[in-house]
Amino acid sequence: MAQIGYFSLLLAIAVSIYTIAAYIIAIKTDNCRLRASANGGVAAILLLTTIASVVLFYFLATSDFSIKYVYDYTSKNLPILYKLSAFWAGNAGSLLLWAWLLAIYTAVVTFLTRGQEENIPYVNTILVLNNLFFLILLVFIANPFTKIPGGMSPVEGKGLNPMLQNPGMIFHPVTLYLGYVGFAVPYAYAIAALITKKVGDTWIKVTRRWTVIAWLFLSLGNLYGAQWAYVELGWGGFWAWDPVENASFMPWLTGTAFLHSVMIQERKDMLKIWNMALIIITYILTLFGTFLVRSGVLQSVHSFNNSGLGTWFLLFMCLALAVSLYFLTSRINLLKQARQFESYISKESSFLINNLLLVGSAFAILWGTVFPLISEAIRGVRVTVSVPYFNKVNAPILLAMIFVMGVCPLIAWRRSSLKNLLNNFMWPLLLAVISGVALYFYLPGQKFYGALAYAINIFVLLTIFQEFYRGMRVRHRATGEAYPLALIRLMVRNRRRYGGYIIHLGIILIALAVVGTGAYKQEVTQQVSVGEKIVIDDYTLTFNGLRQRLEGENTVVYADISVDKGGTNIGALTPENVFYKTWDQPSSEVAIHGTLAEDLYVALASWKDKGRTATFKVHINPLMSWMWIGGYILVLGTIFALWPGRGSRLGPKYK
Amino acid sequence: MKRKVMQSVLVLILINLVVVLPVSAAEPVVNEELFKEIEANLMCTDGCGMYLQACDNATAQQMRQEIREKLAEGMTPEQIYAYMINIYGEEVMAAPPPSVPFNISAWVTPFLAILGGGLMIYLALDKWVFNNETSESQIEVDDVDLAEYEDIIDEEIKRYY
């Protein structure tokens, strides 16, 4: 059975080489039959990677410990869902997932994209070349079907890292990879446009859906990662600016910049070079993330230890960058723009600021991520760049970006005037300033930056609502439709625009949660004996004792805590430590009492005297639920904007 | 079955007696805000790569104890950072300390890059708008109105022509 998986991958390499060669010859000779055969090659690669993936799933599900990968990452009594999710717990499996997803995407591009037949050979050559790289790694360096030496079959596996035994870990890697791999498609179309010298906005129109889908998955991947960190790591935070977290956030930022800047190319045929550069940077950053995970050059909690694949990824990344830059520079004359801006103050110019801040933030994160290496190379001293640096450097940049997010939609295309600005901004700005001042005095600590951040978010929130209101009013006046109907029709008939606003709404809700937890969280670490209380804000937590229970083979030690808020009992919380038979360290499972206003978050840190005394970390994280609600709204907005039909058409091009 | 029960009992005894993380018997009473501020600027030093605030292993707990002791001894945050750097190296700081001149580049480069980018945008806009100033009429387009009315006009055209 293992041979079936291995030979599928081996055969996929051969088919990939054939497919690439067939596409190149078909392009040179304009041979339709050969092109169709190469398309068949794409289907074959999908079939073969699917077989390999199904075989690995089978081994994982049946706990066949003669396979080293299964032995390394699972154990017999692991729940079936976690056994299957161990597919991407290790190096080889995650590479197979990448290759499989890329094969699926390539097949969708080949067989489901209409009207792009002449571009497919170019696009697919690039995508299959990418997949060939992963398949070579899988066959020659990180084979997931390697057997235990000596033909042995241990009775038990090493088990899955307890921290990965969380529902978040089922979705986080898959969504993140769907995002990473998804950006390969617009990248391939961009390079194909450069090769064929058809650098108009066709490639942007064709790939918009792909870009938005990849962006959506990357957003979800980051959010699932944040949620996992929040509930699993027990430190009360959700983002630790680890190099690998940074690696998934950077392409998100540049991808977001790309999604906005392409609108200027669609409307005005401008920024062609910039858009090409942005999608190349985004794609290279996805490879950079994978390089970081597998190279071990930076200290990270996410690393696949000693995988030895870093050099290969570095080489591939350099090759992809060199090829991309060659095509970009050699076609630079074709990309020069003809049109002009009508005014300094216009939506176009605000998009440029938006791009500057998004790419600036990505650069700040990149700079901070690689600075330890630079310091070591120049000074011979390795420094650490972690949370305080990234928070301090990125907070002003991202806050400015959120402000621009509020300003941008309210400025007219082409040219805006003072009257236009006053009309659109006066009320939101006034209300935001009043709210900011009120919050400064009302919230604890009288924190200027916290209140400022809230005020900016409130400003953007109000501008979004104002946009919906204005649009609804205009439609009501023009058609006489009732307000609710006018709003629904307005949104449905301009799905791209209003889908974008819904996404902005989701981002603002996430930002409010970030500000709430960042500036106004309260925390206490306290040691208490049975019967003693921990008081934090208006919560009183009474420690009733430490208990234990068996869950299968695992022993769960949990604290029984009753919680009062303002003198009223609101229930019990049971933070846990789980001891696994197959793992040395226990895993912490936090207990959360969540409301829309705040999360009461309790982690069991340690105990002594046979459990009569225990230490707890207690946090109050304001507005935390809004991060997850914002995430769902972001997904809804994206689906709404992408939904096919008349309302999803592009905006008009200005002549 | 009996063996399994015995195993479980042994595990529980082990957890109660041995595996539990050590907790200091007597933690010095210190200014908690100051303690948190110092903790937030340090990394755990056992190679786990985690921010001290986020880490709960034995080394992290020992470091916290050390911070409390130094605070109780009356040391200032700066003195505690210097003490930590002396023992663990510059790497113990969670951000490059700006007291080292080279580290200033870590802090200012992103902002210089953004300023440079802003300047480039300004120069580009200056060129694009200047070239265009005389060629376009002074019109202002309200986006919402335009989109809505275009939509309605489209429908009217379809209906009547």
C-alpha cells in the first residue's frame, strides 16, 4: 500500500515533466492535440496526488505504525479526526497537502475557467512547475510513506503533540495553505501576461475571484491560528508575532494592497507595474513563510525541526524571484501607463496611501523578522525581535491604515472637493471625536492611544454605516422603493462595492477587539487555597478545589471555580491540565466565560499541596468575541462580493 | 482491567507528587504593574522561543521569580534589564534595545521606508496631476449617486428601447 502512495508521487513527477514539455511544445507549434494532452496531464497529476493523499489518510486512520510518519504523529487511541488531521502535523504531510491543493487549483483553472484557452498553457506551465518542485521534495527528501527501518511495526505511535489536539488545528493549516497556494494562481496569470506581452487588465479580471478567494482563506487561516493560540496556549493572548505568524500576515497585507490597487488599473489603466510587483511579492512571501517554517534559521514555536528543506525553499524562492523580475523588467515598456490622475484628492490617490501603509506594514514586519539575522551578520550578536517591537512599530501604521480605510470609500473617483469631503466626513468625524473623548475619561487608566484607536475605529464604522444609508436614500428617492427594499436592492445590485464595505465592517470589528484586548485587558496571576477568592474588576472567583478525571488514556486535572459577577453567581469555570500517556508535558485547556462585552479567561498555571493550593492566570479581555464575529462578517462579505451575476460586475472605466 | 486501574492510580499519584510545576513557596510582594512591564519586555531563555509573558515552563517561572526578587531588592527596570542581559545576553530582550546604536536601525528603518514611499507618491502625483491639469473639466463625481443612477438609467433604457 505504501508503494502505491510513493509510486503515485513518482509518477506525478514524470507526468508533470511531460505536461510542462507538452505545453511548451504546444505553444511553440500551436498544436491543439498536444495542448489537450497536456490538459490531460493536469488531470492525471490531480488523480495521482489524490491517490497519494488518500493512501496517507488511510494509513493515519488505521494507525499503521509501520509507516514512520504515522508512528511519529499519531497514537492508537487518538480520536479519528485528530488522526486524520495529523496529515498536516508534520513536514512531509504538509508538503503533500500543498502539492494536492495546488493540483486541485490547477485542475480548476484548466477545466472550469471559460474564455481563457489561449492563456492556459502559460499559466499551467508555471503552476505545474511549482507543483513539480513540491513533488520532487516529497519523493526525494521528505517522503511521507517511508517505512520504519527493519520492517518493524511498533504497537504504539509517539502521539500527536497535545497542543495540536484542538479543533483549530484541523482548520488553521488547511485554510492557511488554501490561501498560500491560492496566490499561486494570480501570480501564474501575471507571469503569463508578461510572457505573452498581454499586460492589459484581462489577467486582473480573470484572477480577481482567485485573488479574493486566496485572500479569504489566508484571512481565515490567520484567524483560526489566532483562535487556536487564544484557547490553547493559556497566556491570554492570540497573536505573539512569531516569525511564522509574521510569515502568514505579510502576504495577507500585500495581498490586501493588491486587491485594492488593481481597482485603479481596472478604472484607469494605471499602476500596471505596481500591480505586477505586488502579486510577485505576495507569491514570494508565501514561499518565504514556508522557508521560515522549514529552515530553522529563526527561532519559532512553529518550526518543523531539522527538516533540512530550508535550502531547497531558499533556492526555489530565489529562482522564482529572479524569473519574475526578469519578465517584469523585460516588459517594463509595455507596462508604462498612459493615463493621469485628475486631482491630488481622489479615491485613486487615497488608494495609493492605502497601498503605502499596507506594504509599509508588511515591510516593517519583514524587517523585524529578519533583523536578528542582520544583527548577527553585522555585529555578531543575535538579538530578539518580538511582541514589543512589532506592537510599537505596527500600531501607528495599521491605525493610519484603518483611518484611510474610512476615508477612502468616501472620496469620489477622479476628483474630490472640499465640499464633498465636508459632506461625507463631518458627522462621522464629529461623533468619533466625541466618542474618543468620552471613552478616554470613562475607560480605566485614561489611555490616550487606546481612546484614539477606538475613536478611529468608530469613525470608520460610522462612515461605513453612512455609505449604506446614503445609498439607500438615493435609491429610495429615485425609485420610490421602501427603505428596507431599497437597501436590499442597492446591496444586491452593487455586490462588489457593498461586499467590500461588509468586509471593512468585519475588519473594524476585529480591530476593535485588538484595541480592547491590547489597551484595556486586565490580568492577575494569583495563588489561592481552597475556599479563597480571586477578585478582578467586578468578578469574584472562588476556588473550590482541584479534581481529576480520566478521559480515555488521558488524565485530566481540573479546577472547580465558581464565578460571581457584581454579587450574582454566573456559573462555574473549570480550567484544565491534560496529561497524555504519549507526551511528557501536560497541555493547558483554558476556561472562558465569554460575552459580547468581554471574555473572562482563566488558566490553571500550577498547583501544590496535593491540589489544595493552586495558581491561576485570570484575564479580562474586552470585546474579544468581536474578533470572531468580525471574522464571520468578513467571510459573509467576501461571499456576497464574489457571488456571480449582474451585481458583481466591475466598475466603469473612465475614458 | 485491574492493571489499567492500577496504571491510572499510579499516573494520578505521579501527577500529584512529581509532575506538578514547582511553585515558589514565598513570592516577594512587588509593584505588579512594574513587574508586568518588565515581564513584557523579556523572552524565555530556555530555547522555546516564547515571549516570557506567554511562556509557562520552569525556566519562565524561574525568570519571573528572579524579576520579583530583583524588584524587591529595589532595582529599577533598567537595572533589571542590564542584569538579565549580563546573564543571558542581548537575546533576552524581547525587542532590540535602542541603547545599542545599531539597534536603532531596527526601529527607524520601517518609518524611513514609509516616508520614502510617501515622498515617491507625492512626486508621482505631482507629475501625473500637473500633466493633466489643463486637459480635464472641473467635474466632481459623487460615487454613490453615480452608481445608483447609472443602474436605474440602465434599467429604463432596457425597458423602453
